Amino acid sequence: MSAGSSKDARPLTWESGLDIKPVYGPGELEASGGSGAIGQPGAFPYTRGIHPHMYRSRPFTMRQYSGFGTATQTHERFLYLIKQGNTGLNVAFDLPTQCGLDSDNPMAEGEVGRVGMAVDTLADMEEAFDGIPLNEISVSLTINGSAVAIMAMYFALARKRGLDLATLRGTAQNDILKEFVGRGTWIFPVEESVRLVVDTMEFCAQHAPKYSPVSVCGYHIRESGASPAQEMAYGLAIASAYLRRALERGLDADRVARGLTFNFDIYGNLWEQVCKFRAGRRLWARILRDEFGVEDPKSQQLRMIAGGGGGGLTIEQPENNIMRGAYYALASALGGTQTMALCSFDEAYTIPSEHAAKLSLRTMQLLVHEVGLADTVDPLAGSYFVETLTNEMEEKILEVMADLKERGGIVQGIAEGRVQAEVSRHAYEREKKLHSGETKKVGVNIHREEEEERVIEFHPFEQSQADEQRARLAAVRAERDPAAVESALSALGAAASSGANVMPAAIDAVEAYATVGEVCGTLRGVFGTFDEPIRF
Amino acid sequence: MTNAPIKVVIAKPGLDGHDVGAKIVCRALIEAGMEVVYTGLRKSPQAIAQTAVSEDATVLGLSVLSGAHLPLTAKVRAALAELGGAEVALIVGGNIPSQDFAALADLGVAAVFPTSTPMDEIVTFVRRTAAQRSSA
């Protein structure tokens, strides 16, 4: 075997469509656009990260996704996570809550408290966050279709505790456009859904400036089939769509841009992820400055949560997912994330056990305290390979965004189902490559163990918890003032029809203990529901 | 033996919005020359059974990843019986632990295809089922 001979180097192309050479040097870097755009850490265009000292001054926030059953159980898990060293909470809600249905709705049967915490009224939020200081712990609410109701509850809870909303830190996911592409908890038609997102952006810009009302999720688009370049392109296009509408409403670009955060996926090739983050950060800063006139450096910075990609995990040989998680965490740290959340090794098939969730947290702690990932800023900077591919990745992302724009933009593409069809086509191609062995997956199509005994400990679902939740809901319904609920809901309906911001009326309604189902039902009455286009 | 394409309905019952797998299965069946009707998300068991019956589907596939596969399958099975679709071969895919396979079989499910099942297996199963039906 002769080292370095050209026949040793088989062609290699990343999922994003970038061809990879066996060796990179100054010539390749120059050809890709040079090193001029790297810049300094903490300075425009933020290729090297948004803070001058990154993890040396503050390691990334570690925030595991959690929540299940009733508010009481979720509360216990929250306290456990905080005790274990989590510095933020990432709340999972059950599907009825996410779809704007109450626990006693017939469609909710079998789903109450299953994949997250069941929330019907403010009383559930009061119990879940009992004793947790909302102005100290940063809380992320994973809620989209029914975000108006749940965000209203969070703000109502703070208000009841006498907290100024301006002191609240945290984020709501509240990225409805990606729900139409993947994840699927949409409720209202596309345009009306986007309008509600902009209502929350406006409300936060005015009353809760440190609270981030939208976390744009390339994550779920990637999970649904998109390549890393498409993930970033669609994510930035979606963020631009929200921002454009907010500006059309006369909001201040610097202020609104600051409230947009991002959630990205990590699995697959380590370098491809790192280049995706470095290129995306640079591109977003340029888009904000050049297209939206955002001038405040703080507002130009792409802040993100990036961690575990569920899509990379396998049900085969599940312990392999522990190692995958560690490499994804490495990619996340090398990519300069602000917050990390890893998928736990059992997450390919169930809600993480306490043990698995703890291993994920320990993985992140290990990176910071033992392995040296916090030693210096953007350690890959200046690498011929990484800088060349960061340049090429940026070009690729721009290409996808230009194509999207040419075909009518992301909002129209989603409303017509074209974006969904494109992403699902990629998922199908990916599946075929996995099946043919073109894409290698350890334990799945190579080093497979056919005789493997698969013992899965499934997260228990207790019917009694659902019954308990319905009883809690019935009790709240019996105790509240029906006239107050009715008048608050009719004010909400009026705001929705008139085009006024729905948030103040939604907060009043949930304060009167209107349910998630009632708040979303009122909005359904005004907006109707999304009619899913089926395209292949 | 007719040359009419095999007809399959793929459905998402319940509230779970994870449709990547369901759409992959749809594409694989379409590529195999079958006629596929995909219901879209969050369809009620009645609506799903109605679609399967009115489309005269040979196979009805349910995709569930939330863990609610047992109650949802039972409801769809009951709705099929009620609407005169007891003959439709019911298959279930998604995040289904092996310990639930027997319970699904008891509900009259013809086959279970958990996450990471190769597409060929599903295509082959549907073809075989259709062949059995047409020779019966």
C-alpha cells in the first residue's frame, strides 16, 4: 500500500453536497474565498463565536429536555435536575397540550401525560414551577401550536408572584413554521399561525425584553430529512420570515432580532456540523446587518441550543448511543453553542430514564471539566480544512436560500406543502442509502449483531395519571368564576378578529383559569385550522 | 389476477406529529407501483377506517410513535369492523416495543413493522397480502 497515492483517496461527498478532498492547504482555502471572513471571537461576523472568551468566561448552559405525567411528577423531576447541576430547564409537554386540547377531550385519550407534562390550566403551571425562581433559572418551554396559551400562563405565573416580566430569562420554542415541516403540532392555518408568533415577539419586545419568544428550529427540519446545509438555510429563512413580518408591524429591528434564538441538530459527520454552525453564525449576522439593518452587535449574534440529534441514535445496540451522544456534544462545543441538550441513549425508543438523562448531563460536564473543551475559543479556527469548508458551507446555504426565495419564499412553500415534500424526499433518499449500505451506520448496516437480545425498558404510562389530570381539570373548572372566563375569552376572540395583539387578552384569560383548550378553541373559531396539503 | 395497482392507506392516528417514517413508507410503496393514500396528521380512528373502506384498500398502515399504539389500534380495528372493513389487513409501524407485538396481534394486526424495519420487508408483506386476497 503506497501512502498518499491518488487511488487511495476515494471520492467523498458530505450530506450537504460538499465534495471533500483528502488534504487541505493554503491553496484550497484561498480558492474558497480565503480567511478574510474569520474575524475575531465576539466580533462581526462571529464565525469564531459570539463572545470574546466563549467557554473560558462561561461554559455552555446544560439543559436536558424533561417533563412527563402530571405537574406534580414534572415538578419532582425539575427539582432533581436542578440538584444534579442543570442550569436551566427544558420543559416537555404532552401532545394534547401541544395540540391545544384539554385532557378531557376525546382526542386526548391515551395521550395525557405520555410524552410530556399535561397542562390544562394555570394551576398546573403553578404546581410544576412551585419554589423554582423564574427570574434565576432559565426556562425553555417546548411549545408551538398552543404557544400563545402556554406563554400566557408562564407570564401570568410570574405576574402572580409579583415578578416584573422584564426580569424573566428563558425561551419559548414557538417556531410554528418548522412544525408544518416536521413535528406536526400545528393548529391554525400558516398565515394566522405566523401572525400569532409575531404577536408574541411584539409582546416580549415591549414587556419581557430578556425573554426569547422564538427559538427557530432547524433541528426538526433536519430530523425530518433535510441535509445540514438545508437545515441551516431553512432555519435562517424561517427566522427572516418572522423578522420581516415583525418589521412590517413597525417593531424595532434591533430589539426583535435579539429575541430570536435557534435550535439546531447534530448528528452525522462531526466536521460538517462544525462548519454548519460557523458558516450559519456568519451568514445570520450578515443577513441581519445587510437585509434588516440590524446594527446592535448583541442583536446580530446567532445564539443557539445545539446538542443531541435523535435522528442519529439507533434502536440497535442502544449503548452505542452513549458514544454518539458524546461526539455530538463535542461537535456542539466545537461549533460554539450557548446551550447544550443531548438526546439520551434510550431516546431512540422511549422517554429517557433518569439514569440515561444523568449520563447525558455527565457527558457534557466531562467535556467542560476533564477534556478541555472550555480551554480556548474556537480551537478549530485557522485549520485549512475547517475554514475552507466553512466558506463552502456558507455558499451552499446561500444557494439553498436563493432557490427557496426564487420559488416564492418559505412561508408560501410551506403553505403549499412543497417544502415538506422536498424534505421528505430527502428522508426517503437517506433511508435508501442506509439500506444499501452507502451510508454506514454501526450496529445497523455494519457490525450488526443479528442475535442481539433487545430488552427495552419502556417509559411507563399510567392511566391513573391521566385520570388524576382530568380530575384536577374538573376541580379547576368547578372552582373558577365562569363569567370571568367567558368575558376574558370573548375579549381574546375580539383581539384575534381585529388584528390586535392577542397576548394581553390571553394572559387575562389564563389568569381567570381558562384552559389551553378554551384559549386555542377561541382562536380556532376565528382562524380555522390548517388543511394539510399532501404532496409526494 | 388483475393488473390494478395494490391500494394502501397509510394513516397517522392520535396526536403524534412524527410523520417521517409514514412518508418514507408511502414513497417506498409508491415506488413499488402501488397506489397510496396518505391521510395526513391527527386523524380520528373513524376517519381513518372510513378512508380505508371507501378507498377499498387492501392494507391499512398505522404509524404511531408516541407510545399510544395499543389504544389507537383497538379503536381503528373497532371502527373498521363497524364500517364493514374487517377484511382490510391492518399493519402498525413506529416506535413499538416488542413486548407489545402479541397484544397487537390479539387486536387483529396482521404485521408490526417497528422503527428501522427495511422498506423491502413492508413492500413484500403488502404484495404477499394482496396476492393472497386476490387468489382467495
